[in-house]
Amino acid sequence: MFKVPADRNLAVFFLLFGLGAPFIIPSLYLNSYMLPWLIWTAAALGLNLVTGWAGQLHLGYAAVMAVGAYSAIHAARFGVPWEFALIIGGLASSVIGSLFAFAALRVKGLYLALTTLAMQFVMDWVLNHSPAISGGSHASLQSPTLALLGQEITSDTGFYYVAFGWCVLVTIFMLNLKR
């Protein structure tokens, strides 16, 4: 995957730094900076697939992510294991994205951007005005305790490693897709 030795060395450095970050960085910085950074990095890699490589301007990407997140949380609240709840969230977001894609099939350029922006506003309105989905405008929906492979994850370090592992998997997938 890395033909240039400097790229390979940089990737190994970031991997080792990511693995050792909970031991080097204080917990406050780990939760406030590193954890959101890892989550948004994985999201940005997916957006790069659509916008960067496919060349489609997608302004409703956050709406698709929100549908997946709420679907996964509701599935976990109904007792579905988190591993399957995440798959259900991905399927739900792809269904919503596909439904809005039918409206955008015949448009390009600026009109595609406007169609996806409309999807963002529609989903934002639905999520804010549906207490059954998000808890309404107060956003009072609570997710159950995260448990992966039967192991409950409650520590800051555990959340960090879950996000780090997901970010590494998405990065490897995208590098292989690009190759």
C-alpha cells in the first residue's frame, strides 16, 4: 500500500502513536480532542469517497450519518447486540440515501448539491420534531452501554480504542479501494 518508504514510516509512526496515546495524553485531551478527531476522520474518509473520488457534491452527508446513528442506537435499545446494531445503522443510512438518490438521479452539478442539501434540511427537521426518534428538540435520547463481543466498554480508553480501531479499518479500506 505504501510504495514510498517515508509514507510507510509515517503510517507506522501514527499507528504506534495512536496505540500509545491513552498512556501519553491526559484523559481530558483524549476525550475532548482525540476521540472526536478519530470519529470525524472516519466520517471524512467516507465523504472523500463521494466528493473527492466520485466527484459528486454531497451536502447531505451528515443527514445520512444521523440516520445511521439513530438507527443503531434504537436497535441497541431494543436489545440487539452492538455489532449488529451498527450493521443495522449502516443499512438504514444506505436505504435513506438510496431513497433520496432517486430524486437526484437526473440532476448534476449545482442541482445535485441542492438536492442533497434539501435532504439535509428534511432530515434535520424530522429528527428535531420527532420525539420518538431523537427525543425531540431536547435530544434526550440515551444510548445503552456500548458492548462489543460481549465486553462492556465504559472507560475513556475503551471508547478511544473502539474509535481508533474503526478509523484504522476505514483507512485501510479506503487505501485499498484507492489502490
